[in-house]
Amino acid sequence: MSLILNIETATSVCSVALGTEGQLLGCREIVDGRSHATHLTIIIEELLAECDRKLEAIDAIAVSKGPGSYTGLRIGTSTAKGLCYALDKPLIAIDTLQSMANAAVNDRETPALLCPMLDARRMEVYCAMYDVDLQEKFPVSALVVDEGTFSDILDKQDILFFGDGAAKCQAVLGANPAAKFNLDYQLSASSMTMLSDAKFTAGEFEDVAYFEPYYLKEFVAGTPKKLI
């Protein structure tokens, strides 16, 4: 029976969750993007105590790999790596946007493609698109959203936009009736548990020494792609 510690620090939410066999045992969260380095190890200790588990009993550490906040991703990754080294446990990397989509699957009200969005800068967002089986329909990208973004897809199918990048896109995309929005979504490590367990079962582990977060720098530095 696997026991996996999941760490999510890609946004202003600092979140940790314990999962076993893909089922959530407990979750602790703090919403303060400036204090991840201060609070992360504390809420890990609190979560373990709350779930009556010992750190040494953990079978693997899973970390949200990005895209997202550069600082937040570095903090989460360094903490996860430190625990892996100290405990001699494997490291699992979870795509942040797929984790978001996993959380939205059960919350959706209408059949739709799922488009998690993370705020990047100005009208730019990090986003991807998944179906309700979490199959990727468009790869993780950095997009500058305008009235024409996603228009071809919205002509054929509803899209659910959610995450902290969705709010600023509603003004330009919201007039289309096929564009649905969930502005109450909050990123959480709890949505990682099923994904991390699947990777643990499949033996999909990262090289602890060389793993780096997915910053998406190649997209941010150049001209963002558009889905039109």
C-alpha cells in the first residue's frame, strides 16, 4: 500500500496532501504566496501528525512540477528533493495543469473540454486543454488571450476555463456562450493524489539529482503561441 506525500507550491497556495492508493488521507493549505519557504515544512509536519503517520513511512514524494510561479516551484522542488535524499525515497513529478484538470472533472456542470489557466503576466496565461478522461488535447503553452483565442474550438464544443488566469480572460472570451468559467477554483495538492499514485504504480520516477521544475521559459521569452 503506497503512502505518498504530495507538494503543491506553483501558485499563491502552499498545499500538501497525503494519499494512499490514490485516496486522500488529509490536506493542509496556506494561501500566502510570499511565505511558502516559511510554511511548507511546518504544514508537512502538521499533516503527518493529523494523519498519525511518520515521515519515515512515506513511500514517495510527489511535487507539482509547473508551470507556475518560479519562486514557488523552486521551493517545492528543493523541499521534495531534500526529503527524497534524506529518506531515500523516489521523486514523482506531476504536471500542474493536469492536476488542476483532475480536480475540475468532478466539478463540471456540462460536458466540456477542460482548460486550466494560471496567471502569467498582463493578458498572458499558462494553459493546456484536456478532455474529461484527462487526455491532453492541446499541450501546455503560454498564450496571450484575445477575442480570437480558442474561437475554432468554441465553435464546436464548450470549454470550461478555470484557475487564477481565467478571471482576466472572461472579459474577452465570456461573450461566447460556449465559454464556461469557474472563478472559484483554488489549486490544491489534494488533486495530485490519484495522479501520483498512478505514477508510483507504473514506476515513473524522476532523477532526484537532475530534476528541474517546468518553468516554460522557452515560451515566455519568445512570442507566445495562440490557439485560434
